[in-house]
Amino acid sequence: MALLQLLKKTAIENKAAVWKRVASDLEKPTRQRRIVNIYKLEKHCKDNDVVVVPGKVLGTGELNKKVTVAAYNFSGQAVEKISAKGKAMSIRELVEKNPQGKKIRLMG
């Protein structure tokens, strides 16, 4: 899987433990991956946070904060709700933008 290789390589090159942790979470079976609803993002995040979910984001709840969410997968409703206030992106996009893994919150 190209994403796992990219995460591991970036973790080693930039000494960024967060990417190594995301890679190890994504190596788990699909049934053990994390699932996060929008209401959890609302509850645990501050404005302008960058959040990584090594799993799927679902659309239950309301989001009133401007957050950037990178996840392996999103439901359609989750993308709409996140995009209305902040930004939804793939984990690959975030790794390319922030290879050092600075100021990232891991959720799930």
C-alpha cells in the first residue's frame, strides 16, 4: 500500500513519530480502524486544529469550529459538514503539506 510506505518513509526522514503511529493504526484490519463522528470533533477540538483520523469520519452531529480534518475515509455527509466550516483532506495530502507532523492532533 503506497500510503503506508509514504507514512513510514516520511516518519523516518523527518523524525515524526506521529506518521509512524498513523501507519501502524492503518495496518490494522479494517474492523479495528477508528471511527469518529462529527460531534466528537466538535467536543475535543479547538478552532484551527489539524486532526488526523486513521480510519473513517462519519457525519453524526454538528461542527461549529474551523478545523482541518485528514482521514483515511469520509462519509459524504461528514465531508459536507467539515467543508462548510473548515477543510477535509486525505492523509496523503496532509503528509505532503506537513511532513514534520507539527501541531497535529490524532483522534479516534
